[in-house]
Amino acid sequence: MCGSCTFKAMKLSDYLTAHSLTRARFAELAGIAHTTVSRILDQGMVPRRDTCERISEATRGEVSEGDLLIEATEARLNARREDAA
């Protein structure tokens, strides 16, 4: 990575907290179903490309497609850990 480049990842859950947004309000702003937001955050659903684009646009690029994939993977791993416990 070059010295002048920076990489700033932001999870959707962190974005919602930082901007004091409920899942329902964010879904409304992004033009997606609130159940989609919940599935991404709680169940690790990997959103479709158009959903990723809407989320990225609604967050003005603060949450990228890559960030969503990372968050979905983490949610799935946490769900598996809870099931195993």
C-alpha cells in the first residue's frame, strides 16, 4: 500500500450508530426493505449488487460493497459460534 493511500472500512452497523439511524429509517433512505437490513446485520446475508450500490450511495461511500461482505461474513461466523455453544 502506498504511503498516501488510506483504507477506511466501516460496517453498516457502525454507520447506523454513528449517524443515530434506526434500521427502518436507513432502509427508507436507501430505498431497500428494512428486513433486508436486518438480514444483513443479523443473519449475515450477502446483499445483491444493486442493494450494495444503494447502501453505498445512501452512506455516500462510507460503507462499501467490501465492507458489507466483511460484515456478512462476521455475522455468519458469530451465528455459528452461538449455535455451537
